[in-house]
Amino acid sequence: MTQTSDTPPDHAIPELFADGVLDVGFGNGMVRIDLFSLSAVRRDANGQPLPALRQRVVMSLPGFLSALQAMEGMRRQLEQAGVLPPPAARAATPAETPSTVQPPAPPRSPNFG
């Protein structure tokens, strides 16, 4: 990103951490992305931390498509840098997840189509 005169300095921009995406929905013309992190206190029967909904990002469809394009560009850069294996190698191995526990079904909202 290019620094412009109205861009705040890095220390003034809040950051958000998420272990992953719990759910993505579309309703009323907006894309809603629910982010989760692993709970420090809630655990499953095996003692593994459970995912907990932490934040929701709501985007217009054009904004979502722009974000998706930006993430695809980052994925390609990570592959080229050797940080991620090429797509063929990833397809041959099971996907890694932050926890072996399946996230609980999120509460359903009338906003999700």
C-alpha cells in the first residue's frame, strides 16, 4: 500500500487477530465474514480449545471481490517465494487447520441468505 497524506501512521491503525474464518454468508446484498479465534477458556471433551466468534466483517459485493482478488495475489506471491507449496502439492496433502475440532455451527441470522 502506498502512503498518502491522509493515511495514518502504522501505530495508529488498530490490528485484529483471527485464527480463521468460521462462516461466510451473503444476504441483503452484503457479504458477511465471521472470524474466530480459539478460546482460552472453552474446551472440548479432549481438552482442545474451541473456536469462538470474535468479529464480523461486512462488505459490499464489489468490496468482497476486490478483497478476494488481493488475497489471491498474496497467495501467488507466497507460492513464488516458496512460503507455500505449489497448488498441486497442496492438493496432495490434507489441509491443516488450527484445531482438529470442527467449529460449532454459528447461530443463524436472518441476514444470512
